[in-house]
Amino acid sequence: MAQAVDRDTNRPLEPPSEFIVKVQDINDNPPEFLHETYHANVPERSNVGTSVIQVTASDADDPTYGNSAKLVYSILEGQPYFSVEAQTGIIRTALPNMDREAKEEYHVVIQAKDMGGHMGGLSGTTKVTITLTDVNDNPPKFPQSVYQMSVSEAAVPGEEVGRVKAKDPDIGENGLVTYNIVDGDGMELFEITTDYETQEGVVKLKKPVDFETKRAYSLKVEAANVHIDPKFISNGPFKDTVTVKIAVEDADEPPMFLAPSYIHEVQENAAAGTVVGRVHAKDPDAANSPIRYSIDRHTDLDRFFTINPEDGFIKTTKPLDREETAWLNISVFAAEIHNRHQEAKVPVAIRVLDVNDNAPKFAAPYEGFICESDQTKPLSNQPIVTISADDKDDTANGPRFIFSLPPEIIHNPNFTVRDNRDNTAGVYARRGGFSRQKQDLYLLPIVISDGGVPPMSSTNTLTIKVCGCDVHGVLLSCNAEAYILNAGLSTGALIAILACIVILLVIVVLFVTLRRQKKEPLIVFEEEDVRENIITYDDEGGGEEDTEAFDIATLQNPDGINGFIPRKDIKPEYQYMPRPGLRPAPNSVDVDDFINTRIQEADNDPTAPPYDSIQIYGYEGRGSVAGSLSSLESATTDSDLDYDYLQNWGPRFKKLADLYGSKDTFDDDS
């Protein structure tokens, strides 16, 4: 917008006018791509012309002037693998069957030029990274034709034997491989699994192997891809096979018993050394090591049996009793002689066979009761008591019990026994008229025999009591007291006897009580009259003067008697021999001599260091002839003691010598 104005007045001279200025475009901007770098993927083995990616560039110049913005795309780097459409910028594959396994990544440089690509045009470039993606175009392949493996015969099922691996250059799911055993003589004994982390086939033991039975096995293992691309099925089968040879290694195995368990029998009461049976084991190894047998004593604490260590025959060590234990269970070890750690164990059950060695006895402590009756009363057909027997032996040795009376009383006039033939018997009365006055108790012996071979019998005693009954035969009393009272004493006589006994007891108790209250003993022996005397003294004692009789020998060192007193704080370099004449008397009672002797021994001992020694004695003594050493008392008390000897005690006592030893000199000067 423009307008003319007066310079002086600044007033407009005309209306405002509009001016339009148009800028003409020139080709001064090069083409620019939307991205500095591009990334693209294309499957390997793609056909020629397969589109990979489209790149786009822009030009800021006006396309209406000289076609400066018309862009043409070309490839500067990446030939001959890829090509680009000049007008669209679409990148395509230029070669067939590009293999990812040969080269996976390609770098392509694309140029965009304006002015239709003519001379003088501006250009821009971009970089495209193209990656070939994997397809399943390679089958798995074993690197070798035969794998050698070994397994010990001692290995347990599930144990790893070895590994095989088929190589597949493909990646991801295209490289997944699975393994299978397709043929071989060891298909029942071995199995193979796939380890998907390492892409390996793991051969494992399925069943135990035996070196002595077969020493080598062969397997045919197949490796195949899990996922197969139908586009490349024509490339051949995507699988491969390999031979796996497995050698069985010998191991030192423990002995093996010919049977998993043994059952033997032995008669009871058989003599010691009777053969019970035999166990047999063998060494499964080719070495066939000798075997030694032994009994596990934890299973035979009573040591009923012994075993021959060489042939395995089991024998008894003592007679056995079936009635105590019918079955005995032990364990037998079999170990190799050359390797005691290789051993096996087998259970052995021993049945003790029954022998008829126990006679039958009453099944319970039977007791019979019979009513007293008149001679004219008829006998009852009911048994007095029904008895049965019990036998500790097996039923084979006692299936039938026979009851009878002993031969010497077979014609017993009072009772008889009738065998019921069902292992029971009834005892019947042969007569009537039993009376408690004549006899109230009968002991009837009964013989019981079993049906064993040879038969065993025993005589058992049955007690039969005569009792009082009512008219219906119900027992009232079996006590004979009433008859004894009628035949002897009356109730009043018994009461009189008891009263006399009580009076005698009271008299005895009173006599003993009175005798205890007397001071004199019942019987006095003057020669044995020993009495204690208590003597009282009012004398207080002699005080400290009595200590004159104190035996100073208790203060002496026992080692001093021998002339040598060892030091306990140092170890002398040589033995000190005391000088003659310094040995104190063992029973010396003079404290002064005792102390002087110790001082001389210490002064003459070359092994003693110069240290202070504190000696404590329990003897008080008579006091010091020097009196009190107090300086306060010495200054105020006149003393007749002479302290001149302090001058001879050395420099340590010089101060005391000056205070006490120069008294006369001080008086003379004054």
C-alpha cells in the first residue's frame, strides 16, 4: 500500500494505492526425503520384482516454472540385487533366490533428482537397509553319520546316555527340530527327547541293561523340522537320519539271589545243628566273584540260626518251640569276597513244624457240686460238671481228646466219666446218699489223651464238693461250719473263750506298761553300768602365756627339712646346696632361731633375685625389746634404750640413727 502526502503538512494528496509484487521461482531447493534412513524386510527366495519399500522425496520449488519440482528416482548403491522405479520410488528385488543364509542384510542408496533428472537439477539421497527374512528352505542335517555312546549297566532308567544334534541354518520356528528313534535293536531299552533350548536330541536309558546279556546296541535316529513351508517342499525331505551305537560298560554289581525270598521248615525240638534250608546267590558279573553268606543279627537277636558262609546252608543252634513262636523271619546277606561293599539281602521265613510234645489239660479250672441226699433218693441223669480240654499243639496233633478215669480207679464207686466224643466229657455220680458229715470234698483224677502220634496224656484233678440243696435241687450252702458247731462247741462256749483271750491280752499290755515306767532297768548288770561324767572347771586359763607350748614345727616348710626350699616364682639355673650348719631342727620351738635360719638361707642363696618377700606367721611373740617406734611417743617419753646400734644398719636407717642415736651428744651441746 502507498500514498502521496504533503511534506510540510503531512496531509495526503491522493487516495492510497495498492501495489502487488510477484516473486518468480527459481530452482534453488534440492529434493528432500521424508526420512534420513529407511528399514525394510523381504523374504529370502523372493521372486524378481517383489516390492520391498517405497521411498518419497519432496521439493520446495514451484513445479509450474520450468518443471523444477519434477523428481526422478534412481539407485546409486545396491545393484544388482535391487532396483527402483524412477517415477514412484518403489524399490523391488532384482535377483531371484537371494539366500539369507548367504547374506542377510543389504544397504541401498536411493537418489531423487528434480528437473526431470536433466542436467542442472538438484538432488537428494537416502539410505535404505533391507533385511532378508528367513523361510524354511533348509532341512536339518547331521554333521556326522555315526555317533558313539556308552552306558554303564549300573545306570538307572532315566539317566542320560548321550546327545546328538542336527544342524539347521534356518532360525526361529523354521529351525526347530524334533528327534525320534525309528529303528534299531535298542528301541525297547532307550528313548530320545528333544532339548528345545539347545536343539539337541537327548538319548536316555529306558530300561536297565546288562553287560553280561548284551554289550552293544544300535539305534537309528531321525531329525525332522517341526514346521515345513509347502513352497519349498520340492527341495526334498526336511529330515535326516543318523546311526547311534551304544556300548554297555561292565559294572561291579552286587550278588543276586536266585529267589526273591525263601521259605523253609524245621521240626520243633530238633537238635542243634539241624539243617533248615539253603539260600543261593551268584555274582552277575563276568568275573563271577565268590560269595560269602551271613545272617543279619538284628533279625535273629536270640541267635536261633547259623549259616555256612560258603554254601549258604542254614542250621539251628538250639531246639525250637512252636508253641512259643510258629514263624521266625530272618534276613541273609550275600557279599562278594573281594568287595564287601557289594552285597545283597534276602528275607527268609522259617516255619516251625508242630510235634506232639504237649499233653492236653483242662480248658478251665473246673469244680463240681453235688447235693447231699438219702440212699433212697434216685440218681439224676444230669452230669455233675461238663469238662473240656485244651492242647497247645497244633490241631493235627490233637484233633480228638479222650477222657477217662485212671486204671487204678476205673471202678470208682462214687463217680464215673462219660466221653461225649466231641472233645467234652461229663462227670456223673454212681450212687446217692452223699453226706457232708462224712465227707464234704472229693478229688477225682481224670486222664485226658490226645490223638497225636505218639499220643500225649495228662492226669487232671477235678474237685467235687458236697453241698446242701433244697427240694428242687438248688444249691443252698457248701460250707461245713454248721456240722462242726453241732459236733463240738456251742456259740456261748465260743464267746467265753474269746472273752478269756481278750482279758489275757489286757493283762499283758498293763504289765509291759508298768515295767517301762520304772527308773531301774528290768535287769541290771553292775559291771556293764557305764555312765558319762561331766566335770566343770571355773579356771579361765593361762592366757597368752599358754602359747609358750605352741609347736612352731607347723610353720616350717617340709622341704626345708631336706635342706632345699625351691622358689615358685623363678626357675633356678642350678641346684642350690645349703651350707652346713644352717639346717634347722625339725621340732624347733624357738621362733628367733627359725627366722634367723630363713634369713641366712635367703642371703646365701645365689639363685634368689633381690626382691622383697612378705612372711606372715601366726605366733604373736613376747614383744619387741626396742619398744614403740612412734616418733610422737619417743619425743615425750624418756627411754633407757640405747639406739646406737642403728648406726650399723646402713644408710637406709641413717635418719632414725640421727633422731635416736645422738641424744647424748645433743644434751652435751646444749
